[in-house]
Amino acid sequence: MTDQVRHGLEGVLVAESELSKLDGDAGELWYRGYPIAELADRATFEGTLYLLWNGSLPTQSELDSFVDKLSSHRRIDAAVTGTLERLAQRDEDPMAALRTGVSMLSAGDPERGLVPTDSETIRRTGRRLTAKLPTVLAAYDRFRRGEKPVEPSEELSHAENFLYMLTGTEPDDVAAETFDTALTLHADHGLNASTFTAMTVASTHADLYSAVTAGVGALSGPLHGGANQDVMETLLEVDNSDDGPVEWTRSALDDGRRIPGWGHRVYSVKDPRAEILEERSDALARSTGESKWCEYTREIEAHLTDERGLVEKGIAPNVDFYSGSVYYQLGIPVDLYTPIFAMSRVGGWVAHVDEYLTDNRLIRPRSRYVGLESRSLVPIDER
């Protein structure tokens, strides 16, 4: 056992996984051996979930059965809805509201309290969680806008249903396909902070609701899940400025500001998910007739690449640089971007928990003591 301390567990191997493979130097990502671009183009989010949870892509009949089971669990208890309404009245942060809602979902689970040590139990609970997270999030947003929640539809896809519950209107094909792609791209990404947190909690044999609630908590931190919101707020600032995107970026950098959506702990080149979302952003722009968000991001990227040379320094656009403007074009409120991340990533959390618990060992790293030694206690009246 090495005594070398690796802050942030940088480069430390703690598990083996068959789920997702990342090549940060080549800018490539695979789920169970399939390139992410192929899955984004030819599979649905539900098909991708099936792949992550079962190890293979489904046949049509397997996918139909999986979708039916998933969609049948979309409704949430009145107790959860009531709590979300009260949180909305208090203007709670959406990520905190989601965390509370996820924790409450266990009360309505017929299998609550079961120790998730077998795959079938984990996947059944995972289906319920994955199906209900969009309902929790959409209901909260409707309440805070003074509107009643829209009941989920079992006839729509996972992506379509969320946009429907959010707006009350079924999305068009371009919007639905784009959001489905975004969910697929965010479903898993190795042992990131939230996935490792969920695995750590599950390794104690806590229930899956505890593990997922912990994952949501980890994702809420701005160093992990909040960059897409920061990107969109930056683009809105550009839009409200008298300067063009390049001039604005120059001034921001000269003032010591950091441009969000750039740099990644794994990728030293452009994130492959960003490449795909850039294409989807173009498709949305053509569909809506509003192209300025695509133009802003492209001009900023070109400036940071060509004039500032960031890519040559290993700092390149990550997935958040394009997901922010994609979500904005879909009409999604900016402060829902990180909760949507959780709505997708719950599939990866479930998959990693399932995989790790097949050969579970309580996750228990150690630290090196560097404090004072050989101290003697002095009675309090003599201090």
C-alpha cells in the first residue's frame, strides 16, 4: 500500500467497470463499447439506459417492455407534491428541492427498506427513481411559477414527457430528439464525484434512495454540475452587452474572469459530447429561426482556440459549453440545468451501484495523520 497522498484521488484506481470508457487525449467516450456518437444518433435514452443496466442493446420487444415498465412509474405521491409546493413557496433552490423530493420518494416505494444487494432489486428501484425524477422537477418548476403540475403521460418518451410536464405542450420532433440526445450524453461518465459518492453510500448497504440522494447532493456543487448554467448566464451577459462575443470575451479575460464551459479533469481536447450538442444546437437554430446562441458559442470557441491557444494548452470546450444554450433554446429555465443533469445521470448512478455491489467491499480509504503527537491532558481548572 502506497503512502503517497493524491489530493482529490487524482489518478487513483478504486474500481473496475464495464460501463463507460473515456479517452481524454483523443476526446472519445464509449458506453459498454459503443461510441457515444453512435448511441446519440441511433439509440434513445431509454435504449441507452437498458444498455447500461443490462450490458447489451435491447431488441425491439425488450425495449418496448422496458419503456412500458419505466413509464408506468412516473406519478408521484400527493405527499411529495405537497412538499414540493411548500418548497416552491419558500423559493428553494431547484437542486435542493430535487434532493428533498428524491429522499421523500422512498416513502411510497413498496420495496422500501430492502438492502439493494441483488441486481433485480436495484434495477426495479432504479426504474422507479429514474421515472419519477422528471415528475418531481417539473412539478416543482410549475409550482414556483404559480401553475398546477401537469400529470405525466405514459404515451410519451422520457424526454418528451419531461418537456410536456414542464410546458404543458408536447414538444416537436426536433426538440424531443435534441433533449433525448442530451439525456443520453449525460447518462454516465466514469467515476465522477457524484457517481463515486453514490457508490460509496451504496457500499454501506444503504438503500438506493440514500445513494441517489447523496449523488444529487454531490452534483449540486458548482465544481461538478453547475457549469452549464454558468455558460448560459455568460451568453446572456454577452447578449446584453454592447460588445460582440469576441470583444466581450477579450475584456472578460483581461479582467481576470474565467470563461465557463472550458476545461475538464479528463479531456485535454474538445469533449466529444460537446461536438454532438453543437450539431443539435444547429438543428434547433434551424427549427426555431434563432441562431445567435450558436453563433455566440462558435465565435467564443474560435477566439479561445485560435487567438488564446487554450486547446493547445489542454483546455478545450466541455459538454457544458453547448448544453447550456441547447437547454435555453428548448425553453428550460436556466436554474434547472443542473437538476436535469441529475435526471439523466441517475441512470449511471444506478448502473454503477449495481455493478459495484456484485462484488461489494465497503469503501473506506485512509488518511495520514499529520497532527500533534504525545500531548498530555491538563485538567480544565488548570488551563
